[in-house]
Amino acid sequence: MSSRPKHAEASLRQAMDHVPQGIAVFDNGLRLLASNQRYNTLLALPEALIKPGTPLFDIALYLGDRGDLGPGDPARLAIERINLLTAAPTTVTQRLGTGGQTLEFHSSRLPDGGLVIAFSDVTARVKAERELERMNQSLEGRVEERTADLTRVNAELEIARAKADAANHDKTRFLAAASHDLLQPLNAARLYTSTLIERSKSTGLAELANSIEASLTAVEDIMSALLDISRIDSGALRPAPAPVNARDLLKKIEVEFGPMARERNITLKIVPTRATVIVDKMLVGRIVQNLVSNAIKYTPQGGKVLVGLRRRGSRMRLDVIDTGIGFNRDQHRLLFAEFSRLERGARMAQGLGLGLSIVQRLVAALGLTLELDSVEGRGSRFSLFLPATRTMRAPDDIGSAPSETNFGTMDLKILCVDNERAILEAMEGLLSHWGCDVRTALSLKQIDRERLLEGWYPDLVLMDYHLDQTSGLDAVEWLRHNVGGHLPAALVTADRSPAVRALAEERGIAVVTKPVKPAALRAAISGLANQTRSINKKPA
């Protein structure tokens, strides 16, 4: 098996140790799952108390014995401290450390009942705040002196802001570099789980397989959300508006969310349209994905979700309407707050409350307008206003997904190329279960060395983007040159940048993002197979 999952775990551990805050994660029994080096250093904990499985009470009791929690009975102080950290979904507290420094603790309850604690040394900030308060108390009659002090403080704050901006950019660059390694093992796990789900239907393992799938989906959603927020906040996203057929945006929504809606017994209706809008297709697609996902999650079984466009003057209004739980006007601001969820919504679906926060950031970054209207208990309407055009025709979307189809056995020859053996094994298992004749390779050299294509012509190729010695795009060009210029291909990648997608579309290559979703993969394969059939029907 590949060592990449271990490498991803090591990368994540290294990332945590580079974060300036102390971080610890506890399970729903308040037992330690993991902590970073900063956490252990700031609290000066002994080795025995930083091992996974250590109860939070043991840690608090040790701090109480040491005097960190103040005078009194250590056990009572420990219990009071734990109650304070867990009493609300989020808490912010301060206390003195062993060295007299001021520590600020942020605690958040996880959807499964676990707990995340992050803290940092805010001595300098608290000292500056107290100093500023002292200066303000004697402001009258000391305007000139205060002006000099404020000038000095502002200079210090500017330096601190510049350092914070630099740290934020460093974080973004690290996340971009690490995202591929972090998503690779998750992608393999999703593929294995998809095969397990299909093979365990009508067996006692079906429920377990679906639970694993749900957990992996939750991890994927969290990672994607955090990466999106990081890219938006750092300014790494560069919108590239262009004429787009609105039907292509809506078709992808139908393919991606159709299975999810049917599983929840919800009617998802996509209204056909011929409109052309001028937008960044990927970023607006991300907005609509989040809105539709939320609509389905928070609509009870038997409900309806409608997605469609209406012309409003020089703009098109894209509506996502549901018959879900709704909300009142006083809750509007709470909807878009990070890690904030309405109580009834939290009971209906898992999540961290990041979806609408990302929507708000993307809407602001693209300069668009988002309206919302809702009646508690009856449903909601989110409306995104998009620039429209009557004079410009959008180009055909080469990589657009076809209508969702319920496939039977797929009689296709598929070549899979990926530099991760675990992903190849998982992909081969899934595709073989679908009735495909699959051959796999880690590189172009292996294809050439083992003569994998002798006497065997693939109907299509699924190609990883990050290969060891070349890019997936160049590898597809090599295959087309050697086995046929019309070879349909899809780029399977964790890189979601517009640049990679644009390069793929220029070469007529579809894009499937990792972690791979079975419905999206089957839709992409169907589209590529249709290309093969169209080519074969052409007269010589």
C-alpha cells in the first residue's frame, strides 16, 4: 500500500505545529485526540498528559493542583473550568499562565459532541489595551501627549497588521501546497467506500458503508470550505468573467445533487433556460452549489427545491427556492456568520456553518448581489443577480456534465493513470464493479515499459493531473499522439484553480475534482463515452 496517507497525516501534524496558537481536539467523551506542540509548551504539561486518550478532567485537575486555576479545591476548580469551556457552542475566556502571562482560550463544540480548544498568549495585547485605557482616562488636558502616544501605537499596530498579513499569505501558500497531499488519501477512501456501498446493498453492511460515506463527505466539506475561505480572504481568487450558458451551470447542479435529493425524498426541479450570463463559471458555480446543498439539507422529506433564472432588467435573477424550515428576519445576520447555525437546522443536518459564509465572501469578491426572503416553517428563497447579455453567445461547454443517467453495466475500456497506487486500486475496484475493462498505470513510463496498450485500445482515459514526471495534460497529449488523436479524456485532480480548468478545456479535456464523487464520475464517463460513439459513427 502507498505511504501517502501516512505522509498526509505527517503533513497535517506539521501544519498544526506551525500554527502560533495552542490547539487540542477532544472527542465526545472529552478525551484527548490530538494536540500541537504550542499547546503542550504553553501549558507546560508532563508527557503523560499529552497522550491521546487523556481525559480533559485529568488535565484540568493537574492545572488546578499546580495553582493555574486559582485558589480553592483543585477538583472543584477543574470541574468548574470544564463546565465553562463546554457550557455554550463557543466560549472565549482568559486566565493567567504559570509565567504570569495572559492566555486567551477559544473553545468550540463539534457536531458529534467533541470539543476544540485553541488558545494563545495575548499578554502583549492585554497590556496594550490596559495601557490605552489608562491613557484615555487622562485624555483631557493632554491632547498633545496623547497624539504622540497614539502615533506610536498606530505605528506598532501597522507593523503588527503587516506581520499578520504576511502570516496569512504564508498560511494560504501552505494550504495550496498541502491540499493535494491532504485530499489524495481522502479521494482513495471515497472510491473504496463507493465500491463498498454498491457491493453491500441489501446486506447488513449497507448501513455501515453509508455511515462511512457520510463521515468522509463531512471531512471533504470541511476541508473544501477551509481552503475556499483561505483563498478568498488572501485575495488568491482572481475572478475571470466570460459569457456562460446558464444551462451548463444548472445541468451540473442537477447531476451533482439529484442523487442527494432522491435519497432524502425531495423533489429537485431545474427550470430549463437559454440565457447567457457573464460570470466566472467556477466561482458562481460554487455559490450555487452551496445554496442548493443548504436547501436540500434543511428541507424535510417530501419537500421541494426549485432552481431557475428570471430576467430582471439587464440582469438575470438565479433563484434557489425551497419548502424547508425557513427562518425569521432577526436571524439573517446569524445565517452568514462562521461556525454559526440555527438550532433547528443543527438538529436536521451535520456541518460547521461555513457554507453561507463562503457564499457571502464569494458574492462580495465577484461584486454581485444576493437577496434572501424566508418565512419560518414554510421555506426560503435565495436570489443571486447575474449580469446578462443578448448579443454575446457563450461557447459550448466541453466539460459540462450530461444529464444524470441510471447506468447498468458499462461496457467500456478505461485507462486510469495516477501516481497513487491506493487510488488506482480503489478506482479499478469501482469501475470493474460497473462492468468496465480497466487497466491502470502509475506513469507513462509504466504504460510504455509494460506495453499496456498493445492490442487494447481504451475508449477513454482518466488522468491524474499531478504525475511524478509530467502533468496530466501533457500525458493526455502523449497518449493521443500514440494511440489516437480523438481519445476522450478526463483530468482527475484536487487542483481546483481556474487556470488548470481553463487549460483542460482548451484541449478538450473534461475535469473531475478530487475527492471523486461517484455520481459526477459516472456522468463524466457517460459524456466521454458519448464522444467515443460520435467519433465511431463518423464516415471515414
